[in-house]
Amino acid sequence: MRDAVKNYYPFTGRTLDLDGLSYHYLDEGTGAPVVMVHGNPSWSIYYRNLVLALRDNYRCIVPDHIGCGFSDKPGDDHYDYTLSRRIDDLERLIDSLDLQGKITLVVHDWGGMIGMGYASRHPERIGRIVVLNTAAFHLPKEKTFPLGLKICRDTLLGTLLVRGFNAFSVGASIVGCKKNPMSQELMQAYRAPYDSWQNRIATLRFVQDIPLAPGDRGYELVSEIADGLDRFRDLPMAIFWGELDFVFDTTFLAEWQRRFPKAQVKSYPDAGHYVLEDMKEEVVPLIVQFMQQTETRETA
């Protein structure tokens, strides 16, 4: 795997032992902490350009969720692939690092639910939030759950497609960037961790863990996270959004704006789900600018 990603991943990662499982993360730079939380089916490679832009002035912490990136990819008998466990993992990592000062949280895709799940447990630790095509609340009432996700979530065909043919990772690498499509080499780097049936377990379990109705596993936890978002209403927040995301479309963006009317928002009509990749030449400098402009508020 390292050979497949070496041109895009100029980092030496670290690991945390989670009850016998290796939890890989980046710890780059020094200064106020910035914790970047990825989603499915990406991994810490998604944040590489932002890490390079920030690490001279900030301490950048970027975990690979269990089953993703360079972290272990255990079977169900050794790991509980659930939202609550993901939040536990992030909490244990942050607790182990003795981070000083308020945390800037950067979240994308499932990272929104995981990161804001951590924030809901420790609101006093959060100083700023950067939101990238994600959610920390239930499916907006205006949004229909996409058929492709329904097939992956609820059918044996979906299991075969995701674990047998890597359809989720392959598809995301193709459609995730709209204005600036990934090169073939970069696509392969994004897909590299998910090179076998066993190693694709997390990409499937993430989809299967999406709670859509009361009674679904994780539904009440999502409700609790959403109900607590108002606590962060006055924090500096920047939102960057690719409007051509087939899941996290403008209905999700509208919900973020409704909940956080003071947020800085930059939306791209021709960009896709991987907005930080698709629009990196613009979004990365804008995040750096946001960090600089809100510097005085992070150490309170």
C-alpha cells in the first residue's frame, strides 16, 4: 500500500493501541491543535494538502478510522463498527495526546457525525469548526435517501458490490471530484487501503450503520448530537461545500446554515463530494485564512 500512495502521502504516521488494534494517525507540526476527521470511503489522505498548509503553525492530528487507511481492518468479532465506537476511538486518541488549547475541528462525510459526537461530549474543548460536505443531524426531510446507498445498506447485492468489487471506493474516487477529476494515480491512492474483501469491511459497515428511522442502531445518538449543536452556534465556523455531491447535497448545506447563521460559507456549484480535493487550490488557502482571522478566539 505504501508504494501506491507514496507520491501523495509524505508523512510518517503514528499508532495508538486500541485494545490490541492499531489505530493509525498523523501528528504533524506544533501549535494549537487541528483535528481532521475523515469519512467513508476515504482516509487521512483526504487531508494531506491541508496538513501541509497548516503544520508550520498548528499541530495537525488526522486519524484513520479502524478499517480505513493504515489502521487495522479487523473482522466483526474484534471490532464493533458503530458510530458510538468511532466516537470512543477519537476520544481515546485525543485523550492520549495531551493537546494544549482549544481544538479546531475539521470534518467531512462521516467525520461530521464522529467529530461532532466527540464535540458533544467535550464542548468546552472546541474552539473552531470547519465543515466539508457532511452532516451532524438526520437526513433532511427534503432529501430522499439515494438508491445507490439503499442498495449498499440493505441488500446482499450491495454487500457483493462493496466488498467484492470495491464499488464504493472506486465510485467515490470517480465521482467525488467533478470540476477537477482525480488522476488515475490519485484514484488508486484513495482506493489502496481497500484492496481485498476483508479490507473493505469498513466501507460496507459505515453504510450499513446509517440510521434512517427510530429503532435503527445509532438513531438516538444522532438525535442527541443534533440536539446539542446549538451549543456551538457562536463559535467561528467555516463551511465549504461541493453542490454536486449526490448524498450531501444543498439540502444538507441549508440545514447547516439554518443551524449556524453566523458561519462563513463558500459553496461551489460545479464541485463534488470531495470538495477539499476537487477545489484544493481555493479551499485550502481559504481555510488557512479562516484560521488566521479567528486566531484570537481560539485560546479562550
